[in-house]
Amino acid sequence: MNFKFIYKILAKIEWVVIKDKSEFKGTKKDLEDGYIYFSEEEQVRGTLKKFYKNQNDLILLKVKTINLDNLVWEQASDGNMFPHLFSSLDLSNVVEKFEIILQDDGNHKLPDSY
């Protein structure tokens, strides 16, 4: 597990709404489930395939974990451990933002390094 950075996939419109705020409370799904879903670097592609197939206008936030309270790795139904944040995200922890490109085949292209 990489404990230094975690990643959040968002619709661009969600980022537009929150980018000038100090904190992010989560997407609709996050709020319903009571925590903010994240992925580790090697989990991002799988998360995109499973939950965002054919979805356009996505961004990827790279988040440093050192100052995150209430961050817990929990086992998903597939057995993998995923980071979940049981509090709001202080946006000062976002270190980079990347555009995710939807390709013609419905899959997503990520930057070479993120």
C-alpha cells in the first residue's frame, strides 16, 4: 500500500463547485455511504473501468495523506484494500489535478505519470 498519496476521481463539474472552497465533503455516493472513496495509484484504472465506463469530463485528484485524520484502508468485496476518508477532505491536501480523457472505445486515458 502507498501511504503517501491517494487519488479521487471526480466529475469536472464537481471540481468546479468545490475548487475555491476549503473542504470537500464528498460526492453524492460518498455522502450516502458516510465516507469519501479514494483509490491507490494502482487501483485508479480498475476504479475507472468499474464505476466510470463511458463517462466523460472526469478529473483525478492526487491527495497527500500525511495530514488526513480518519483515513482508513478497508477491504472491498473483491478483497482489495481501499482508502476511505471518514471526514471531509481539506483541499489544501490536493497536490495535483489531472484530466482523464475518454477514448472512443469507452475506456479512459490517464497521464503517463500521476
